[in-house]
Amino acid sequence: MTRGLRRTRRALSLRDRLFLGLAAVGLVATGVAVIVTFTTRSYLISQLDDRLDSYAGPAYLEEQQLRPLFEIEDEDGTRRTEAWRGWVDTDGVLHPVSSPTVEGASDASPVLTYGDLTTTNSHLTAESSDDSGDFRVLVRPFGGGWDITALPMDDVEAATARLVLIEGVGIALMLGGLGAVAWWVNRLGIGPMRRMVAASSQVAQGDLEVRLETGAGSVETDELAHSLNTMIGTLTASLEERERSEARLREFVADASHELRTPLTTVLGYAELHRRGALAGGDAQDDAWGRTEAEAARMRRLVEDMLTLAKYDAEPDIEMRDVALQTLATEIVADATVAYPATEFTFTGGHATVAADGDRLRQALLNVVANAAVHGGPHVTVAIPSGPDGARVTVHDDGPGMAPEVAARATERFVRGDSSRQRATGGAGLGLAITAAIVHAHGGSLDVVSAPGEGTTITISLPVAAPGSTAPRSGSDDSSATSPR
């Protein structure tokens, strides 16, 4: 039974418990009112009985009539009394002796039965002869009959009625106030919580568009609704990001498989030809082994690039020191002029000092310049524009440019300006991805702005080194090979 009660309590909602509590308060208040009413009525009747005893007093028989004592005599000699007096003979006949003479009193008498006449003094309640009200009656054996003294219960009934009215109004006001409080609590507290439960159920079923209304409840429920909305928003963003990550992963795996399939097919093809003896003559064999070596080298570069990206995706170890961008840019432009003689390189100047790993920053900037030389036009411009929000290096080429949707994804892996898979268009599309990873590891950002026919501008933004802030971090000095876009 105890377990059943516990399960019932757990099954009740807060609103049910609130209204059950309100009903319990109403029942307790009604019970208290009933007890107070009966107690007060009993007390008033007890007082009336004491008055009856005082009115009855001693009596004596004179001319077969009882003459009451304790009458009130007015100034004009008029005798007044509140009590009704009479006697009952041995035949059970009631003989009135006197009636109340106070103002407003009636001539009614109590109605008694033979069973009301006892052998000892007794108090009882009897109806009036004209049904105007009840009498409180004192019956006393006297002589050969019974002495009857009665007082009307109008005052007792009126006081009881007033008490019941006051209690009824008080209970109604109390229950009304408690009901208003319960409605207010339900509206500001329980109602919003039920809506939150419903919203949580919708979210559990996969509906991430649901949002809770704020400003309609208490401060606590508003804060909870705001927190839930924030949680749902964060969950939605996390799921969307996970979907995007999964899509990028699938695309990465597909692109990596595609990039590796071509050289592997070439290597396996020449190996098959050699096994079958189809490579007759030294020239054919030299050509086959040369092509095999070239494809193997291409696979090695691709694998090294992917390992580099994996290293930066983890926790890259970089050695931070002050690097002068002007010196670095001048050296890279000079090296690129020798490596790409068909392209004209221009360094427009500018200077800034950043805290960076010099080797890796050189690799990043060299990737950008090499991409501009290979995929851009005949002119490449390198600049270090001044600005209050950090150091920047811009590389602009006057080549054919890229579509905006391609430029927005240029730093993603295996994304190239040419959507085809022809080897003549360049590498595997990991150069800018490696560059972006290096820049992000330094706390910077890489932006690509391009449009068809307007060339491409790549901006590397880095935080400026604070004076005397050279603080080396443990790391290796190795740098990965440059991969063009």
C-alpha cells in the first residue's frame, strides 16, 4: 500500500498537487468552521441554560399556579420578564402561568410531550406552538406535577447564523484568494514548465525548430526558457556542423581516393606490362620506370600533404619567435622570381613584426605565392598593408580568377579552381588547406577574394607581436613541402 501511494504521488503533476493542496486546505477550513460553529452553539446553549436556572429559582404553589420570581419591574410599575413559566399537572396538561413581556416577545409556548417530563431536572429543546422558533426548556418535578421554565432560542439561532455567515464568507474569500494564487502560480510557473516539457519532447523527437516563449512567466521560468532555447540552438548548430563535417569527410575520402587512384593505376599498369614482358627494349623500360617513379613521387607528396594536415588538425608544435614580415616577403619574392621566370613578381613594401614560427610561416606564404604564379596571370603583387588590427600580407594575381562559390571554399581540402581532374590544372588542391592550417595555428586567418576575370587576392592576417614578447614553444623545425593549389 505504501508503494502504491508513492507511485501515486510520483504520478501526480505539480498542477494536480497544487489543486489537491488547495482542496485539502478548503476541507480543513470547512472542518474547523464546523467545529467552531458547534462549539460556539454549545457554549451559547450552556449560557442559556444558566439563565433558565436563574429564572426558575425557587417557586411556591399558590392557588394552583406558579408565581415566578426575578421579574423586572419598570419605573411605571410594569413587571417584565424574558421567560415563559408554566406547570404540568399529573394528567399531562400544560398550564401557562406567565409569558415573556419584553418588547418583541410572542405569546407562543413550548410544545412538550409526555416523554419530555422526567423525574429529575432536565434541559431540553422544544418547538414553539406557532413554529416561530425553538425554546430552551427547564423541566423540574414539583409537587404533583412539573415546573416548566422556557426561554426563546432566537438569540442563539441568530448568533449561530451570523457565525455561519461570517465563516462562510471567510472560507469563500480564503479559497478565492488561494485559488487566485494557485492560478497565478500555475500561469507563471507550472504552465511554462509544462510547455517546456512539451518542447523537450518535440526536441527529443527530432524537431529542432521549436522555441520557447520568454517573458510570459516568472524570472526563473524565463531564465530556464532562455537556457533551453540556447541549448536547442547550440544543439542545432552542433548537429548542422556535424552534418557538414560528415559531408566534408565523405568528400575528402572521395577526393583522396580519386587522387590516389590515378597514380596507383599507372604504377600497377606498368608493373603488369613488365610482368608480361611487354616492355621490350631499354628505352621502353626506362620510360616505364620513369613514369612509375613520377607517379610514386606524386603519391608521396599527396600522402605527405595529408599527414601535414593531420598534424595541424591535432596539436601542432610550433616555435614562436619574432619574425619580420618585410624580410620574409622580400626573400620569398626573390626565390619565386628565380623559380617562375615567366611571372613578374612585385613587392610593394610595408613592414610588421609577428610572433610566429619562421619556417612554417615561410611555407604558408610560399604556397600562396606559388599558387598565384602557377594559376594566376603574368603579374603577382605582394604587399604588407598597415592597419591597427594586426599584421596582414596580401598576394594578388591578375589571372582568370574563380567563381565566388569556389573562392569561398578555396581553403578546403581537395578544392581547386578548376573542377576537372586533369593533371595539367595543378596539384591535388591541398596547398591552400595547408596554408590555412598553418595560419590558424598562429592565431590568424586566411581570406580569399576572387571573381572571374578580376584575379584573386589572398590575405593572411596575423596578430602583431607585443614588444619583448618572444616566447618560444617547444616544437620541431621541420617543414613540409610546398603543395600548389
